[in-house]
Amino acid sequence: MSRPEPSGEHSLSNPVRGRLNAATLRTLDLYAHLLVGGRKQALFADLPERVVEIGPGTGANLRYYRPGTRVVAIEPNVHMHGPLRAAARRHGIDLELRAETAERIGLPDASVDAAVSTLVLCTVPDPVAAVREVRRVLRPGGRLLFVEHVRADGGHGRMQRLAARPWQWFFEGCDVRRDTERTIRDADFASVDVQRFTMRSAFLPINPQIAGTAIR
Ligand SMILES: C[S@@+](CC[C@H](N)C(=O)[O-])C[C@H]1O[C@@H](n2cnc3c(N)ncnc32)[C@H](O)[C@@H]1O
């Protein structure tokens, strides 16, 4: 497969909601760490020296990477870039910031050992294309590590349906009804390991969640 052209700046850099979303992520940073930090620490324990992270936002995951790790950050919302750079400095991360989308990553085929996605496949406009693109840049045996929220069934699913539209507006496209586990399982990885869990938080629509590894 040929290398796609870098896609440049993204429409998500909406002057109002782009900033609002960046401010929200910064405000929730510590809360998210308390809720899922242990799980992320275990998942990200033996990452290589270079990691591609799609949609890193304001850098919630940088604290879990070894200082000195080179993080290629695929982040289209330019309002995240300042806080993301600051977080990289705080945690001793060597940041390569790219204003690209996960659907069109400007990296060659099979050039990456590990990729990370947390709470991103709910938001990207085309999650199937994003996972396909991550798989393209991973080398055979390379890993996608993920923590994502997914659609629920039954009463919780009905609540998600009610919350979906305002949630999607406020969080810039975040769709609480996506079947992201299916999207990852359908993406032709050699193996996929998924654990499902419930996050104990007030943010009910973003439960249940999945954490796991997909190996190319
Ligand atoms: C809910 S935030 C999650 C941020 C961070 N990963 C975390 O766990 O806190 C979703 C992130 O995905 C980014 N995003 C949205 N569309 C994207 C796309 N097409 N490609 C890559 N990132 C995207 C947003 O700008 C935002 O930073």
C-alpha cells in the first residue's frame, strides 16, 4: 500500500469547541488518571522507545511512558498542541507533533512498533479507516494498545441513546454508541485481546469500556 499524503490541519480545530474540548481534557486530566491510571500503567508497561499515539489530546497518557520515549503525536486539534507540548516537557517526552488525522497518517507502511489510542475511536469521523491506517503503519508483530468506551445494551444502552446527541456536540463528535470492539476485531489483526470493564465515574455514557492489545 502506498504512503498517503499528510492531511494537514483538521476541521476539528473549531475556534470555540476546539478550545472548549482542550480545556475540558485538561480539567479532567487528574480525574481520568485516578479512574484508569492503574490499568493504563499495566497496559503501557513495556512500550518501545518510539510510540505513535493517535488523538493524544492534552497528553493524558504521557505520564505512563518512560522519560525519553519518542512520541509521534497525531493530533488534528491545534488547540491541544500547547498543553500537549507542556505535558511532554513535564514528563521528559521527546514529542513529534503532527497536525494530521488518524485516518491519514503521514508515516510509511510497517514503520512503527507500537501505537496507542485512548478515547479516540469514539471521536474520529471514520473509525474503520483510522484502525486500518494504524494497522498499515504497524510492522508485522507491532501492537495497537487501546482503551476505549463502547456501546452498551439494555437500559444503559437506552440512556446512551438519549445522551448521544448533546454529548456528541459538546465533545466534538464523540459517539457513545460505537461498537469499537467490533471495529478492531474486523481490522484483520493477527490477534486481538480485549478486556471489558466499567469505569466508576459520573460519566455514565462512556461506559462500558474496553482495554486491550491488537497485534498485526
Ligand atoms: C476524547 S479526546 C481523548 C484524548 C486523549 N487520548 C485522552 O485519552 O485523554 C479525543 C481526541 O481525539 C482527537 N481526534 C479527533 N478526531 C481525530 C482524528 N480524525 N484523528 C486523530 N485524532 C482525532 C481529538 O482532537 C482529541 O484530542
